[in-house]
Amino acid sequence: MTKETDQISLSIIVRTNDAKITVCGEAGADLAELSDPARVQTVNGTPSPNQEGVPEGCQRQEFILPTEGKNRGFLRVKGVMAP
């Protein structure tokens, strides 16, 4: 995870060859927001320009949370596998 100017970003390798698996980012201004599903902000991953070393059937994605001058934010990734 890195904190750059006005954003927090998380880069992970996501499996993309199984429609049963979904991955999304979840963000909040504080930990209380992350514990309340009604207040969690969804952050979609975007393909990273760097796909070096990524296994077949996977993709490196970046999840970015704009902080817009705030001094903190919380970002996590949630994966779900459908039955």
C-alpha cells in the first residue's frame, strides 16, 4: 500500500478467470465507517499498467482512494466466491 499525494492506493493480483469470484475495494474515512455496511464506499479496481510476473488467469489491479486533503483514510479489499 502506498500513500501518494491526495490518494491511498493498494495494488493486488486478482484472479480473473473464474466468474464466481468477485473482488472489490471498500473504503471509509475511519474504522467506524468500515464496520457499518451502509457507510462503506465501494472502490473498483482498475488494471495496472504493470502486469509483469502476473500468472495466467490473473490481473494486477489498483484500488485507489482519493483523500482530497484529508490526513487519513482506510482501504481494504474484499473477495467473495459465489456458490
